[in-house]
Amino acid sequence: MKTEKFLSGPLSEIKKISWPTRKETINYTITVILVSVAVALILGLFDLLYMFLMENYLI
């Protein structure tokens, strides 16, 4: 009896979740990939600039 009560709570909460549609999921995935690539490019450029400055002006 207690087990049924314990398991029925989470199951009823899962039914209340509004899951994203397939199109929304694809759009979110593409957005995450594009933002990740943009951040990687920006960090890579900062790294190159820092390396250039270190090699040519400080060492």
C-alpha cells in the first residue's frame, strides 16, 4: 500500500509535464550546437591572440 502511494506521486507528476514537440526539440538542439560553436570560435580566437601577444611582445 505504501509502495503504491510512493510510486503514484511521481507518475502523476510526469503526466503533468508538457513535453516539447519534435520541432521544438530540433530547434533547441540546433541552437545549442550553434551557440557552442560560436563560443568555441571566440575562445579559440582569444587563445590565438593571447599566444601571439605572448610570443611577440612578452617573451
